[in-house]
Amino acid sequence: LLTLRHVGTIAVPGRGHILSLLIDREFAFVRADSADYRLTFDSRDWVRLQTTQQYEPIGIRFGADGRIELVDGKTQSIIVLYASGRVDSVS
Amino acid sequence: LTLPFDATAAAPLNSGWLVGGNRTPQLFQAFFVSHDTAPQLFLSYSSASDRARFRLTVARNAAIIATNAVYPFETLAISSTRAVDTLTTLDYDGNEPDDFARREGVFSLPAVPLDCGYLQMLVDVRSDERRVILLTPDGHVNRRMKLFAPLGLVGAVGVDRLLGVLTAGRYSDIVEFAIAGPCQSSPGPE
């Protein structure tokens, strides 16, 4: 038995894909085809993280300190995004 | 990342990452990568498929689950001690009268870890036809369901909710399913 609830709507121009992940009890979607990364937490609202780069994340996790770490398939590197806007790249 | 392949899949493992890719069309490899050490070969797996495409997800017990997107859709459980179990291979021989799994254009989404096992979804990208397969923790098929919807089930939240993506034109809806008794066994398929 399934009960359906609408959480949100996202645009998917072209063949952009959505990467999904599970962190603790929260779930996030990352758009891989946009300079914007839209992250959803629970179902209440969008939390948006602005970036100036386009990444193709193939793996992602959230740190306890609020930072987001992703493995970028495009640059083949580990990218660390901080809430302050600082970006570290580990090639 | 200095790896002998293009990284196509990654999942967090301990303080680092398990990063995987194809060494050859059949051979999937994964390296443990961290900020502190050089990449270490963690896994080599030769697929029955000649164009393997594995994706990595984190299971409830912190193991890594590798799912081959293409036939025969192997699902592997990889422990932090590098032990690898082939959980299942969804070849459906003798079970699917319409041979759905062997159709061109049918792919598997990454297995979704549940408290009672795993959910694996086969998607026909040329139609709305789907198969939802509920696997026990050791990889046996517990239930399978056929449905027709432009839907992909991509993750679980807590113990009783699934998240999916419904595609409609240029937009996709994120939907949440509340599940009643997701882990109860069923006497028969579909």
C-alpha cells in the first residue's frame, strides 16, 4: 500500500540528470546540469546552494560542519563546498 | 584523482571515498580514496555484462552496494573489509514470460537499501513500464511488482518512506511514498 505525496517540482532541461543520496534521515537531490545546486532537506522547503561551477557529481555527502563534499565526474576530483562560499578541490 | 579509469561512481566510505569505474567494458574496479593516502585498489569485479555500468550507494549497515545498470543487473555488497558478495543477478530466466529484463532499453536504477533488504527497479526508458523488485538482505527476490508510470524510485527516507522522481515533459516531480508493510513477504509475484 502506497500513499503518494508531492514534495516538489524541478526542471530537467535536456537530459540533465538527478543525483540522489541519503544522509542520515534527510534526502537531497542535486541537479547536475546547472550552475545552481538545489538541495532539498526534508520536505518543507528548498535549500539552495549557489555555485559558479558546473559539476557532474557522482557521489556526495554532507559533513557535520555543514560542508558538502562531492566527487565530480567532470573534473575527476573531490570538491569540498563550504557554506562560506569557499571551494576546495582535491585532484 | 589519479585513477586508471574515468570515475563513474562514488560512495562515502569511512573518512574517504570508494570511487569506481570501468577498467575494461567488463571489469569494474573501485579504489579507496582519501585526503591522506594514495588511492588503494579496493575491488575488482568482472561482470557478466560486456558493457557494465555500476553505481554505488550506501547500505543501512554502512556497506557499499554496487548495482549494474545493464543486464544482468548484478547487485554487489561490499564491506569495509573488502569482502564482496554478489547479492543477486536479476536475469529472470524462466520467471518473466515477456523477457522484460533482456529488452533493449531496460536499465536498473541503483538498489535502494531498506531495513528489510533492498529495492531494485528496472526501467524501460522507451516506455513507462517498470519492475520493482524487493530483495531480502541476502539477495533473494521477496516480491516483484509490475507497474506502468514514468517513475524512478531513487531512495529511502527513514523506514517507511520512499522517494521517487516522476517525469513529465521538461519537469520532474519529486514524490514521496509512505509505505505500509514494505518488508512483508508476499505469497506470489505481482
